Amino acid sequence: MLPRINEILAIEFPKVKTRWNNHEVRWVNFSKILTDSDLKTVGNFSKLLNKEIFSQVKTDGRTLFWDKMASIQDYDGTIKLAPLDFCPDVLYQNSELEV
């Protein structure tokens, strides 16, 4: 079974406490994710360093996302707002099991 996020239990910037479909409760630390990569310098990802924006995190039963934080070009060429999300496998690998 692939690990997926079922529920957000708490938000403590820059961490999100999550319940996974394997029944584990894990803390996802975005400080680690953003500093271990170049994401902190990419426009939309850098917005997650703002506590107010970070606290707007949601789950869709699969991963964590921030609504209307990214933009995509549609087939007709128009630019539309889209959710900013992370691969749930990356989140799982960068999370710590709560004991």
C-alpha cells in the first residue's frame, strides 16, 4: 500500500502533523524539505515560509496542498490558478513517526 495522507491533525509552522492511510501519525517538516533543496528559492514554494500562508494547508486524502498557489497554462493558452502540492512519497520520506 502506498502511503497517503488521510488527515491533518495539527499545524505548527513549519511542521504538519498528519495521519496516514497506514494508520501512522507523522510530522512532515517543511523546513527540512525546503532547505534540503532549491525549492526555497522558487517563487511559489518560497511563499510557504510565510506562517500565515503555511497555515492554509489542506489535504485531499492523498497529499498536502495549498489552494490557488500555483499557476498552469490550460490547453487554450489561458493561465489558471492551481493547487501547489507535493508528492506524497516525498512527504512520507521527509516525515518523522510520532512516538
